Amino acid sequence: MGSGSQRRILGTSTTTQHLSAETRFICSHAFSEVLYAAHSSLASSGVIELSNLTAPFWSDVLDRDVDAKSTWEFGSMEYADALNGLWNLAERYLVLTMGHIARNGSMSEQIDR
């Protein structure tokens, strides 16, 4: 997911090849939208509290180990890095999907070909 992970359109793994191009496209766009919404919520709250459940996600977003007992607050480098990383991840998924849209707005059924 983060910069150290391989990114591609959601649903293009060998176990999900049965999904239609539209489904994969919609899932990838939805994932971007969720990341943007999370960014907005976290930016409004001014704090990110990590846990054993969220630390792996943030570790992947930031491409480094994070402490599951950390709290990142507005003004800290960790908080700024987390918000920037989340925004950039959303942008990368959006850009991936946009690469499959023709100038006239049409889409091919054959995303992976």
C-alpha cells in the first residue's frame, strides 16, 4: 500500500481476476475516496492515536515501523507525515485508475491488457 509496496488497481491479484474491469475500477476509486475521508477526519481531529490494529496500516503508509502505543498530535512531524502519506496514497490510487480512462471519458473492459 505504501511506497514500499506494489500498488495496482484493486482486484487485479490472481485470486480476484474474475472481477470485471468496472468493479476493479470502482473499488479503486472507492478506496481513494475512503482515504480522502479519513484524511479529512484526522485533519479535523488534530490527533492520531495508534493501536495494535492501526499500527500496521500506518507502518505501510509511512514505509517505516511505528509504535502501536503512539499518539501523534497536530504540530508534530509524525502527524504531518501521516496526513501527507495518507493523502499521497489516495492520490496514487486515483492516478492509477485515471490512467485507464480515455480522453473522451470512455473506459476499456481490458484494464490489464
